[in-house]
Amino acid sequence: MELRHLRYFIAIAEEENFRRAAEKLHVSQSPLSRQMQQLEEEIGAELFEPSGRGVKLTPAGRLLLDRAKTILSDVDAVAKEVRETAEGQIGTVTIGFEGGSAYVGPLSTILTRFREQAPRVNVELVPMSSAQQWDALSAGQISLGYGNYVPDDSSLQSVVLARHRLGIVVPKQHPLATRSVIKVKDLATEPMLMDPRKSNPRLYDDIIAAVRARGVTLNVTAEILDGEALLTLVASGFGLTFGAEPAAPFLAVGTAVWRPVSDLGLEMRNIAMWRPDAQSLLLRPLLDLLRAEGRRARATGQAKKNPT
């Protein structure tokens, strides 16, 4: 049974006349009659019976008519869905992101714009470190990475979306919370809580190098992988940790605060990364938004460096 058999059958059933159905389908009546004979032989039942100058459906024909309309409707829907998928109108974009960075950075704004442009595209967010994102991109497990560092890997393209000062997170009752100026030397005797080096090796190494350049060796008492647990321990007085400036308003409503360290000289970057060989029509509108945000971020950063 072929789809054209069902389309021919429906036309005859609706017109109740082979000649009118043939005119509607723009085919000759004889081939149309042969097609229906073949369909009846394949099914093993008569579908039409004479009625005046035309035909009417048999009970078997009435059953087939309902089924045939459903089948053709499903086929048309599948074809439309496949076509829209090929055109990048529907599908799923999976994004790996650094915990916490997606909410305070520009990603939420970019995804809002993307949703307006591609309302039928689903977005999945999967928390993972920058290093995990690199592996996931290489394996094709995610479409896009959103982290703090990008490796020296020619198989990845990236754009910097934002740059934020790196400072210190302290409990509200801590003496440093009231200081207007904090320097690296003020951290020398403080217990420090850090993300494990394996979760973000470059940031970890940059912090260690920056404080050593100021003659300080950090007293790292624990490495905590879970960001929420890390901030809870800081707020409870178990130590201090490093954090980016956009977290300041969120910390202020709790029991910890963010403070700048004047001579630390480090920044946290929000970077989107992807594999150029894995681009698709589905991902292209999002990449356009990311590149536009990257250009805006560069222009804003340049303006700050060269104020008028």
C-alpha cells in the first residue's frame, strides 16, 4: 500500500464519483480505477459499491476512510516536523555551564532573546565545570559551553561575554567585612575555602600565582566542589573564599558579603565556547546573539579603559 493509494481513495470517497475524483486529482480515470482495484486486492475487501451514477463506501471503506485520513495527517505532520528540524526551527540546544555563572552573567538575557527568536527550540542547561565542558564538547554531548576559561584548542571557537573583578567572600560578622580597602596580605592568616583545582585549574592556578606575587601563601583548609555548600560554610564562619563581583547583590541579602581585593588584579570571565564543525541551523541564531554580546562587551570594556 502506498500513500498515493490512500490519497486517491480519499478523493473518490469524498467525491463519490470516479470521474470527478480523477479531475480533482488531475489524473485519468482509467489509471485511478486500476489503483483502487490494486488497493482492494491488497486489503482483501471491497471499498466501494455502486450508487446511482456514482459510488458509495462499503462498511470496510468507511473504516478505511477514517484510518487513511489519520495516516495522511500523521505523515504530513512528520514531514513538517522533519522539515522544520532541518531548517533549525525546532530541536534541543544543550548548554553546559559553570555553577552560579549562568544566573549572574549575561547568559539568561541572551537565552531570553533566543527564545523570542526561536520559540520552538528547547534549551537544556547542564551544570559542569569548564574542563568538563571541553570534554563534553569534544564528545558532542553538549552544543555550547559557558564557563570561565577556554583551552588552547583549535577545535573550539569562543567569545568573551563579560569580565568581572575577582574579590573575596566573607561572613558579615568578619572584621574584613567592614574594611573599605582589603589587600592580599590581609588574607595571609585567614582559612581559605576553594573550589577544587580539577574543576577550574586555570582559575585556581591564577589565584595561587597572584597571591604569591604579593608574598602570600594561602592557607587552604578545604576544597569544596558544591558552590552552595561552599558559600554556606563561608557564611557560617569556616573560612573565606574567592568570588566574582556580580555575586555581591545576592550575597548581601544573606549572611555573607563580597568585597574587592585592591591588589589581587584578577578577573572572572564569562566565555561561550563551541565546536565550529558542529554548528547547525539550530545553533546559528544563538551563536549570532553570543557574538553580538561579545562585541558589545568589548566595546563597553574599551569605553571603560578610555573614558571621554
